[in-house]
Amino acid sequence: MNKLIPLAALLCLAACKKQQPAQKPPAQPVAQQLASLASDAVEQTKIAAEFLGDGKSPVVEVSTDAGFEQEVLNSAHPVLADFFATWCGPCKLMKPGFIAVSRAYEGRVAFVSIDVDKATASARKLGIQAVPTLILFRNGEEVRRVQGAQSPEALKKLAESLLEQ
């Protein structure tokens, strides 16, 4: 059996390759690329400003175990507590939604963010093993726990559940 490729087939392959040169997208001038990036940055800033409001967050940031006791366990309101870490990507993604939802429940539900790397004893006592972990408290007692980043809609449902009972 002859394993050589016929010359006609090789010529056909060569011709096909010549007819279909690699297509490169037209290059944008550097100034145009920079303008596009600047436009995207401005748009993202507008979205963030809309989402975060005036920049004054009703979320209480807790970085000590004493602060946890004061802001969560001794709160006059039900508490939606976010146990997070500064190095946690999902925590960072959830934070703008947490802030936005906290505005809608200001004065009715306390939204508290606890840094697990600073309030270590509180995190350990509550058995926090993953971040973000959200714990709902009423009268200083845990009533529900959810692990993982939550959408703003899910955060609203959690806050509503604190008001229902």
C-alpha cells in the first residue's frame, strides 16, 4: 500500500491556504483605545455612584471583638451581619449590593460588616469557616445563616425575613 499523498492533494492544500490568509482585526489608534477606556471608566463610576448613593454608608464596619458585641449582640434592631475578609473576591463583589440594600432598611435592620481577620475571637466563636458568611441576629441570637456571596435581591429577602418575625 502506498502511503504517499498524491501531488494533486498537496497542491490543493497549498492553494487553499493561499486563498484564506489569516484575518487580523483592524488596529485602533492608541488615542482611540484610550478614549474608549476612559469612557468605560466614566460609565462605571456613574453606575457605582448611583448604586452607592451619597457615599455615606449606613453599614457599620466592625474590626474588633468588642465592636461585634456592641453592634451585633447588643443592637436595638435585628442585624444582618456580613462576615468578610479584605482579601476575599466574592466579599468585594457583594459589598456594593450590601451597602445599597442597607439604605432601604436603615433604622429598621442594622447592617454590620465584620472583618474576620480582625474580630477573630467572634468569628471563631460563631464557627465562621467560609467568607462571606451572612448571619441574621435578633435580640443577640442567631436566627439564620447563609454562606457565599448573595445578590441584592437575596439580601433584601434576608432583611425582610428579619422584619417578619
